[in-house]
Amino acid sequence: MATVDPVLRVDGLTLAFGGVKALNGVGFEVMPGSITTVIGPNGAGKTSLFNTISGFYRPVAGRVEFEGQDITRLPAPQRARLGLARSFQNIALFRGMSVLDNIKLGRHCQLKTNIFQSLFYLGAARREEMELRADIEARIIDFLEIDHIRHAPVASLSYGLQKRVEMARALAMQPRVLMLDEPVAGMNREETEDMARFILDVNAEWGVTVLMVEHDMGLVMDLSDHVVVLNFGQVIAQGKPQEVQSNPEVVRAYLGSGDVSELRERLRTGRARASGAAADNGLQPGASAGGGTPPLSEVA
């Protein structure tokens, strides 16, 4: 039986900011056609990993391979041209531009006409622009169900729709691997369910490999084929969702020792501190701007 090579391989990736190691020997593989998710507590190095894979950060050691090619030293635009597209944790759209124009910008790395042809908007540049717009409107805008807002300025949209537009721009890059940094962060349940459906459809119907960072454990366990767990810049576990979920190291990373009594004590201490802070700010004890302390079942 023939073996399938990974579409993306990260090997011994190390990233440092001064004396602080954000990543320390990170290694894993992403198989073609899969949905792979990177999880971990806040500050574990997940976004630093994404920035290094996509070319915004340069590692001090290790390598990144894309379809067998070493891309460790390639700049971000060249990686995008190869088919490595991404969205961002904090929405990175041009707020004064329309939805359609934002999405079209995603295809710039694949355009064949040069800047001078585009400047005069004649001949090949005009034809390429028309083909680009037709493709985006027929495939991406219709697929993500945003036809009704395609001419609206991004600044007028809700947060959930802006996240959908950012995904559309990444799809316009014609990716082979789509990297999504917290695609459902800040969304309500309906928006989360819609985004989950789009991710599954992109993977199944378009054949796009997905690599994402996400904190919503329900989404991670439902969608992922493979899960990689980071903690303090190191991979502490990886495997199928069910295997990772029951891994003692993963439980410790999220809950400390895994001792429920210790966790309750941490929560009690946190409530006491929050009450003190609230009193200092003139609020009633137990009140908070964020809606209070989450129940034990929601921790992690």
C-alpha cells in the first residue's frame, strides 16, 4: 500500500524573542485532505507557530516543508503563491473597502499581469480582473452565503460576518492549505455552527487541507482528524481527538494537576480577587464587566 506524504511538515521549529523561547522544537505533520487543529492554553505559542509557518516570523532553528519543499526561508508572499493561505486571530480587513474588494485582494498573489498593465486597466489586465470577479462571485461569495453584503463596507458588518469575509479572502488565494487562526472566536452559537459547516464543506467539497488554531473544544473534537497540543512552546501531545482529550499531560496543561479540589480552590481564590477588584472599582461584590466567573464545567 502506497504511503501518503504530508502536505505540511514542521520539524524542530524554535522561535525566540530575546531570551524567551516562544517555540521550542515544535514538530508535527499535516496530511493532505485532513483537518488538523492546534490547541493549548493562552500563551502556549499557537499564534507564534502560525506566524512562523506562514512566513511572518523567522525561526532560529528547525524547518517548514510544504509539499516536500523547504520553505523555511521563503517570504510570506511566496508561500501564499505556493498555496498556503491564512486568516488572522484579530480581523485584518480593510474596513473602508467593500466586501467584494477585500476578497479580490486575496487573489493578488496569483495574478499574472504586472503593475503597469493593471495601472491602465487594458487588455490582459482587464480580462484577468473580469475573470477574477466572476470566479469570486460564482464560487466563494455564493459558497459562504454573503451575496447580500458583497457591496457593503466591511466596517458596517457584524463581527461574525467580518470573520466570514476574512475566510473568503483566504479562499480567494486558491489555497492548498487553509490556515485559520481562531475562526469562531467571539461568535455566538449560530455563527459558530455556520462557520463549522463552511470549514467542513471547504475540506470535503473543495479538497482543501485545513490547519487551524481554536479554543472551542466542542468544535475541535467534532471537526478535527488530528489534534496537536502546545504548552509553553512545546508539543505535549498529538493524535486523534479522543486520544488527546484523555491525555494526562493535556489535562494538566488546562487544569493544573487535574485535582478537582485544587481547581475549586483556584476558582475560589479567583473569585475573591475579582470581588476585591470590583470593590476597588465601585462595583457590587461578585459583579464584573465580563459577566462573572464561569461555572466549573466551562473551565478549560
